[in-house]
Amino acid sequence: MTRQMTGAEMVIQALIDQGVDTIFGYPGGAVLPIFDELFQQEEVRHILVRHEQGAGHAAEGYARSTGKVGVALATSGPGATNMVTALTDALLDSIPMVCITGQVPTTLIGTDAFQEADTVGITRPCTKHNWLVRRIEDLPAILHEAFRIATTGRPGPVLVDIPKNIQFQTGTYENCKDKALTQYHPAVKAPDAAIREAVELMAAAKKPILYTGGGVINSGPKAVALLRDLVKMTGFPVTSTLMGLGAYPASGKNWLGMLGMHGTYEANLAMHDCDVMVCIGARFDDRITGRIDAFSPNSKKIHIDIDPSSINKNVVVDLPIVGDVGSVLEDMIAAWNARKPVQDKAAHAAWWRQIDGWRARKCLTYRHSAEAIMPQYAIERLFELTKGRDTYIATEVGQHQMWAAQYYHFDEPNRFMTSGGLGTMGYGLPAAIGTQLAHPGSLVIDIAGDASIQMNIQELSTAVQHNAPVKAFILNNQYMGMVRQWQQLLHGNRLSHSYVDSQPDFVRLAEAYGAVGIRCSKPADLDDAIEEMIRIDKPVLFDCHVVSLANCFPMIPSGKAHNEMLLGTDVSDVDIGTAIGAAGKVLV
Amino acid sequence: MMIVAGQSQSAYFLEEEFPATERSHTLSVLVDNEPGVLARVVGLFSGRGYNIESLTVSEIEHSNHQSRITIVTTGRPPVISQIMHQLGRLIPVHKVINLTWAGDALERELALVKVAGKGEMRDEALRLAQAFNARIVDATLDSYVFEMTGAPADIDRFVGLMKECGLVELARTGLAALARGKMGI
Ligand SMILES: Cc1cc2nc3c(=O)[nH]c(=O)nc-3n(C[C@H](O)[C@H](O)[C@H](O)COP(=O)(O)OP(=O)(O)OC[C@H]3O[C@@H](n4cnc5c(N)ncnc54)[C@H](O)[C@@H]3O)c2cc1C
Ligand SMILES: Cc1ncc(C[n+]2csc(CCOP(=O)(O)OP(=O)(O)O)c2C)c(N)n1
Ligand SMILES: [Mg+2]
């Protein structure tokens, strides 16, 4: 069915046809026609943010917590450039996002017109694909293709730049939701031969491990369920990247905790010593591998990934399987059941004994304090007091983010919104708002740092306006703690500009925004204060004063191997100062 | 746990492992000829730190707006595979073929070579041009412009000789390449 309508109407109609109920945006001259259409309809809810970066991260939080696509809308020029960080963030974390920007009229493009920026040029390297719409005839197909590309294969952000004159022009709209405009058709199903070979390797494994990542969550609930079946079927231990937390439950008995730079001792040593590694939807990021030449030196590596460029990018694997996690695991489980392999029970038992030995190191132990709140303790209490609830956690970037990953335990996917690949401070508050708007009845907490929270603090106003009762739980250590820790490790503890001076009074700041502020600085008061935070049905800034100089352990210093890990309970300040060699210092 | 400072090598410098196998590869890339497609390809190379030795692009199918981009780049086999996969990720890219892997591909380039001079050197330039099958496309009393088509290495040799005969300037098209035999891309 086709209908005549303006370009601006087409934008709204395409959103409706794609099932979009919420978008995040900010108006300006070049998108006024689209805002005018938004005003005249009820189906799509527009959430007005306070900065376009906030719109982008809110769309990401919405997307990650629902499995749906996030949509953001911004004007030309500064609106579009403000979106760049969020687009890059979504690209690195494989978050499906459609961003619509206004552009100066086609007749003015290239003239340095008011608020003109080469948006498609600027965003080309930070989107999966982008378009400048040149003709009204092309608009419907591009809009729908944008959704298809953002959500299929390896998800990612796309951007559609629409000149203002095209928003006003009238053309023919067709719902081409299920038509492909380009030849883009990522392979979902893997070849049977690869699946059978994987099953052979896994069946013969004596010291296996499943290394899972964000791709399991990208693939969706079916992949998550199948992963859990696979673990039951094989009995293999499971670890996950930061991005994959929750796909396998942290309360599951095969769970080893997160791996990587700040992963657990047992997860990293099991990765180092395993004989068969099955990487499922993870990308051998440098936070995971540490020193490549010492990375899991004696294992056969199987890598399941939908993006062929992820395979053999950092680590050469023995068996690449290109396909969707859900589809591959389904075939793998079927092949395993058909073959009914006899596993080496004795070897597995020995492997688990070894793992239990590593677990016994209790690598997440930290020194407690009765006077001051330890940051790890704060997260532990937050977890204990919220675990029975329907809770979503977002984070900013820094030590608090890692403590959240270590001490908050996720039993379900899509519950942890964090900026992994880009590490964007300022991600958490808007992402929490996006999450809250998608899950109005749920408890949504942004585990924040005192520096990060100030990067998008203006979004507190968005939360107040839209009745999104998000809680920003600030681990206030008065430092850019992660930077300070690296300065201690690498630069002789010269704390150059990592002290957060002239902090605002977060309680009064919250009040100024019409939110609620809570301050807590004593371990004895913490539980009551957290309970109070949970009870308040409004946005809250929780200023949790924690000790200033705690370091985040375990840690594999950059340039080191998995078995060269620093543990919190047995490193001295001297060890910390000498842990990284000259070659490691140049790494990030 | 023992931590020994300064012993580890960097984790990220994969490059050092197989220096011997680094060589140049000719990639043939079939793309939709839409605005920005060349910028996507070039941006991918510069953004990811791959080098481009030669790049040519032209529409080859006017009916469906398809272009062939021929890129010469150097790297070890894993880097070349990575480049090919990264190219494959671009939405307007239909196909990526490594002509160097496919074997002994046909590789041709066109050069326009301007030389100026009189007397002996002018005669020598003409003789060499004949030997290299270069055509005269412009002549004045004290200059020639030669057109030469051939494998890049032959053009290099011709140009090298012309330097001795008063080379003024040079324009090269970059590579056009096809696999031998009956199979298409
Ligand atoms: C301060 C800081 C410290 C960090 N420390 C750690 C750490 O200690 N440990 C850690 O794990 N991370 C850490 N990170 C995060 C890290 O930088 C990476 O973001 C993360 O490790 C990448 O996760 P991933 O491998 O699961 O890949 P993702 O970025 O989630 O990528 C997913 C992969 O799956 C593939 N995929 C997507 N969809 C599908 C599908 N449907 N089917 C199949 N494959 C699919 C993609 O192609 C991609 O290769 C840290 C980040 C910060 C900011
Ligand atoms: C936008 C941005 N700028 C700079 C950095 C570098 N950086 C990483 S962590 C960090 C400090 C974070 O401090 P805070 O939010 O207080 O968290 P803490 O580490 O103290 O828990 C900085 C500056 C970054 N990740 N993002
Ligand atoms: Mg801090």
C-alpha cells in the first residue's frame, strides 16, 4: 500500500511501521518539520534530552535492555556532532541504533550554510552505514533499510541525514519493511562440517572452557537459552567478557566470573591452561588476551562469530565458525546429541579440581573497614539489597564500572548496560534513563563515579521531566580512580590532574534539579540509605563516600599474560609501582 | 605472586611474527557506485592503518551502477585477510577477490610520460619508446608525450630510463587487473 506524504511524515510513519514506540532527541532548525509531525501524533513518544550525546546513550540503554533498536533524533551541525560519541560507542559495543539527523537544504549543501556539517562524512567511520538522502523518492526505502542494517548481522548504529527541503517535499511512501535495498545479507547459518568438527574437539576436550561475549546477548533470548543448555549438556566451565555478563547466570555452578584485565583469577587461569576454548560471540579484545604471544598457549580455539572480520583479527583460531550464535548453538547441540559423545570424566573431574583450587584463592577478597565504606562493599550491599527485585544496572566508566562487573552478579542478560569498547564516561546516566523508560516499573541504577557522573549530569533534568526514577549510585572516591590507579602503576604515583577538585555538593545538585539527594559515608548507615534510595519513586543522586585510594584488583597489567595477575590481597604499593615494564607502558 | 618488571613484550604487535611473508596483493572489489563509496574504502584503509599502493575505480556496469575498485596493498597473509573481511563489511561492497591469491593475474597500467630535450637525448627517447611499445601522443620540436600500457614494473623501467632523457612529468592511471581464464568475479 502506498500513500502520498511529506518527508517528515515518512520519518514518523516508518518509525511506526518499524514498531518504534520511543525515540530520544533534541530539536533544531534542520529538524523542525519532523518535530512538527511528532507533535501531531500519539504513537511515537519523544523523550527530550538535554544534550544530543544523552539522546544517543539513552537510545543505547533502551536498545541493550530490550533487545530492540534504539532511535535518536538530532538537528544538523552541532546536533549531529554531539551525537558522534554515542554513535562510536554503539559501533564498538555492537548496539543497534538508528540515528536521524536533519541537514541543510540540498541546494545549500557545500556552501558552509548555517549549521552545516558534513554529517555523513564525519559519521562514516563511526556508523555501520549511513546515508545522505538526496531525493524524496529514496527516503522510504532508506529509512527501512536503516532499520534492517542496524538490527541484523552484527548490530550497530546507522545514520540517516535528511536535508530540510526533503522533509517538506511530498512523495510516495511505501512500507518496505521486508524489502532489502542493498545486497547486505549476513550469513546466519554455519556449515555443518564446521559444527561437526567443533563437536569432535569439544567431545575430546580434557580441560575445556566456554568464553562467551556480547554476541550471545546480541543474538537474543534463544541464544541465551541455548548457551545454558550447552553448559548443562557438556558440563564445561563458563566465563564471559564484560559485555556478555548475564547470558550465563552468575549463580550457575559452572560460572567462573568475568575474565580479562579485571577478571577473576579462576577465569583467567582456566583460559590460560585450557586445552579447548570455545569463544562464543566475543572478539578477543586486548582487555581479554593480555599478551597475545602468551594467550592460552596450549588450546585449540573454536570461534563462533557472525562477523568474519572478528575472526583471526587478534588471535589466530583453529576453527572459525561464521554464523549467528543462536543458529550455531542450535546446530551444535543437535550434533552433540546425535553423536552422544563419551567424555573423559576423570579428566573433567581433575580440571574442576584445578579450577576449585584457583577459586579457593578468593581473588575478590578485599580489606574491610569499619570506619569507611570500601567501594567493593558498597556494590556488595547494593547487590544484596536489590537482587530480589527486577533490577537493571548501568555504569559509567572507571573503577566503579569494574567493581560493578565483579561484585554485582547478573543472572539474566540485558540487565547490564555498560560502555565496554569505547569506555565512554558519561554513558551511564542517559543509558539508565533509556533503560528506565523501556522498563517503567523496574529499578534502574547507574553505578557511577564522581568524575563520570559529571559528564552528562544535565540528563538528570531529563529523568525528572519524564518521570524516570533512575538512581545514580555514585562511588565517590574524590578521584578519577582508574586514572589514579594507572598513574600509581605506571608513573611513580604522580597523580597528575586525577583529583576531582571542587566537587559539587551532589545532594544539593540533585535538589536543584528537582531530584532527591542522599549522602552516606559510614558502613553502618549504608544499608538503610540504600533501602531509602530504593523506596524513593524519583530520580536520586546517591553520594556514597568511599575510601579514596582503593585499587581495582585482580588486574593483569597491560602487556602481561593471564598468569601474571596482580591480586588485591597480596600486592604491596611497591609491587604496583613496578608491575608494568617499559613495553607495557605504551599500551592502554 | 611474582611480578617481574620489564620482561614482557607488548601484546599487540602481531606484525613481528612473519615478516618474510609480507608482499603486495591486488584486490578487486565490486561495489555499488553510490556517493561516498570511495570515501568508505579509502577511510577504511587510513583508519585501520593499512597502506594503499595503488587504487583505481571506475563504473563497469552502467545499468546497475556497479564499479570495480582495484587496490594494491601490502601485508602478511593474516593482515590481507583482515583487510578483505573489513572491506566485505562495507554495505555497498558486493565482492572482494584477491587476484594475487587467485594466481598470475593480468595487471596493466597506463602511463603518460612527458620528456623534453633536443639532439641525442631526443633520439634516444624515441628509440627506447619503440622498444617499450610506447606510442607518441604529442610531439613538439623539443618534447614528446608517450603513452605506454603495460605491467607496472615495465612502466617503472621505462620511466627510469626516461629520467635520463629529460623526463618532465608523469601521469599513471593505477592498476587495472583481471584474473586469467574464463571465470568472472
Ligand atoms: C575500564 C575498562 C576496563 C575493562 N576491562 C575489561 C575486563 O577486565 N574484562 C572484559 O571482559 N572486558 C573489559 N572491558 C571491556 C572491553 O573493552 C570490551 O568491550 C569487551 O571485552 C568486549 O566484549 P566482547 O568480546 O564480548 O565483544 P562485543 O564488543 O560485545 O562484541 C560482540 C562480538 O560478537 C559478535 N556478534 C554480535 N552479534 C552476534 C550474533 N548474533 N552471533 C554471533 N556473533 C555475534 C560480534 O561480531 C563481535 O565480534 C573493559 C572496559 C573498560 C572501559
Ligand atoms: C570521555 C572520557 N574521557 C576520559 C576517559 C579516561 N578515563 C577512564 S576512567 C577515568 C576516571 C573515571 O573517574 P570516576 O568516574 O570518578 O570513576 P572511578 O574510576 O573513580 O571509579 C577517566 C578519566 C574516558 N574513559 N572517557
Ligand atoms: Mg572517582
